[in-house]
Amino acid sequence: MTQHSPFEMGLSSAEVIARRLPGLWWGMFAPSASSQAELVKMVVEKQMAFVEGCVAVQTEMFKMMVSPMDGSHERFMQAALGPSVKRVKANLKRLRR
């Protein structure tokens, strides 16, 4: 499992927000199909990341039930953050183009 630091996640999230704000601001004044699609995508991807994080944490809990000595809070945090990190990195890659 890849480790994701909260610092890295914070910086990447801040950059995604900074890159999206001008488009969202302009979309309020001159709505278009693409600005509406971006807004819907933003909401849906957060919902999906939340659900995937919940499933990942549940999976880690089941693994811990099988081998209780291997459990740690770090595994749960990384499982929960994984889907969000994946989306933030994908957004950065797409928005930097």
C-alpha cells in the first residue's frame, strides 16, 4: 500500500482548488454545458471517494479480524485516504494541461 502524507494531500488539494476556482467563478456568470459538467463531476467524485474510502476501511477491519496483531491506525488512515488521493492526483494531472 502506498503511503500518503497529510502534507502532500493538503498541498495537492489546495492546488486543485486554486486551479478550479477561476472556472467555477466564470461558470456562475456565464453558465455553459462544460461548466455544469465540471460542477457535477466535482460533486460525484467526492461522493465516490467517500464510498470507496469506507469500503477500504471495512476491508482493513476484516483483515484485522483475521490477523489481529497486524492492525494499526495507520492502515485505516491510508485505506481511507487512498481513493481521495487518487482523485486529487488525477485532477492535478488533468487541470495542469
